[in-house]
Amino acid sequence: MTSPGSFSLPASLHGGPDAAGIPLFDFSTNSNACGPCPEALHAVQAADATRYPDPAYTALREALGAFHSVSPGRIVLAASASEFIHRITALAAQQGVVQAAVPPHSYGDYAQAAQVRGLDVLRRGGTAVGLQWACEPSSPLGVEDPSVRGWRKGEEGDAAGALRVIDCAYVPLRLDAESAWTGAPSPRLPSACWQLWTPNKALGLTGVRAAYAISPEGCDVQAQALTALAPSWPVGAHGVALLQAWTQATVQQWLLHSLHTLRDWKARQLALCTDLGWAVHAGSLANYFCARPATATLQSDLAALRASGIKLRDATSFGLPGTVRLGVLAPAAQDALQAAWQALPGRTIPHRVSTGSGETL
């Protein structure tokens, strides 16, 4: 048994700013590169930070409930997605859960939250596991999570007694025609699972830490238990403003318009990576994808790119060594990546000519 104070885990790895500051061109996060959403940004900037929010978040929970067509009692506010991941894992441990199932390649906080509470982590699904995680679409690959498909079709049996959670962070950033965001939550999500929503990525405001979860129908006791585990005021005034803005029709219209732009930018960025000789993982449905650069010195190459102001997300922590995850950025950032890669020792890149329409020759 590990003695108090002796337990340690590797530091969590994340995209975005680091000790070197803010990257000039940051491919390492999945934030909407068309953002920030002007209306949501204005709401955050205008938030009254001199007052506590309503500790029960009455109006906010009503707005979010109406947006999702559920009762306000099913809305559980969270300081962030990561905070909720740790909180629901704590609840699972309290209820006697001893295992957590996470996708083979997934956000590290799922496993970290389980490990620090002594739960065994399984890198696959299973109905016998008391806490089960899925991400729709998956990160880092951006593909449909097989567990979600199974839960939707009932192929993995009854979820009774299990805590099943779908991380919906990237649902609003799906770019595929079949399941693209329409300005309202999709009915395709399984109803017997918790849903975890973090609109800050879709709105291009990842610095505002605020999230919420929706309990499955009939899980009032779980929702109350999770609320009881939270500190007072988990979401501050700026987070409340962001989540309130998220429910507005005009904000949703901005998001829908941004998805058209992101599709064009993604097609261009995929073509650029292919021209670099990188092996792109096929099937991404979202505003990010993974690729394996054509290099035997990836770590030093990533360090050199970071020194030039360009940051990519090393996917080793996701279980994909030799691979990077790239959020979709504007053409200017893509061209900067091309130039920086070309400047690395021993690199050559075919000349590309942009047509200005997202296509390249």
C-alpha cells in the first residue's frame, strides 16, 4: 500500500501555452480557430466580477435545461471538464467502484482521476466496469467512439449500476455531414449516460473554465450526490456568462458559420500534411486530426518548431508515439508550419500554390 505523500503520477500533459509562453501558431489545442465568438467574448468581458453568482445557479440551470430539453434538476455545474472528471470518479469510488474503463487513446484525466483514487484502469470497454468513459468524437483521433455506438444500440447490455459518461467536448465541432452540429444537441447521443459539456472549445474561449453535465433521466440521487461533492460556487461570474451565452441562438449561428470555414481550412491542412510526407490518420470527424511526421527525430523537431513559435501536440501520452495531433488553424498558420518544417535540417517540401479557396496545387 502506498503511504500518504509517497504517491506520484507524471505531470499531466496538455496543449496550449507552456513555460515558453503563448505560441504564435498553436496547433496543440482543439479550440475553434475561428474564435473567439464575439458575442460570447463580450458577455464574458461584461460579467460582474464584483458579485458572487447565485450558489444554486438557478437561472443558468434553467437556461441549460431548456437548451437541452431536460429538466433543470438534471444539470450539474462544474468548474471545468477536468474538475467534473475527478468529481464523478470520486463518487464512483465512494460507491465501491474498483475499475474504470477508458478508450485506448484518450484524454489523460480519465485515467489520472481513477489512479489517484486507487481504481484499476482498463483501456477498453466492458459492462462489468462500474465507471465507463467515452468521448464523442474521440480525442486525439477524432473518430466515432465505438463505446458510444454500442451504448446507443444497446449492444453492451444494461447500464444499470454503472456510471457511463460521454465527454461531449467535441460534439459541437464535428465537421462531418452526417452528424454535424446544427445549433442544438443531437438526439443521437445515448440517453442512459451522463453527458459532459464544455462549450469553451467550440466558442474559442478555452481560458474560461466552465462546464456542465446532464444526468440520465431518473438519476436524481446521483445528480444530488455530485452536486454535494462540489465546493461552493464551482463556476464564477465569467463562467456563468460563457454558459449563458452558449444557449443563445445568435451564438449558435456564429458557431454554425464557423464550421463551414473550419471544413475548408481542414481540407487545406490535410493536403499540406500529405505534401509534407506525413502519414495522416484517416477518419477524423472533427476540427483536429493526427499525423505521423516523416522524421526519426520527432522530439527535437517539435522542440525546434516550438522555438520558432509553432506548437504541435505530441500524441505519445495518448498512446500514439511518433504521432502529433493538430488542431485545424487558418491558412497563415499552416503556411508558417510548412516554412518552419522546411527550415529544419535535412527537410525539403514540394512547392505549394494556394488557389485562395482552400485548395492547393
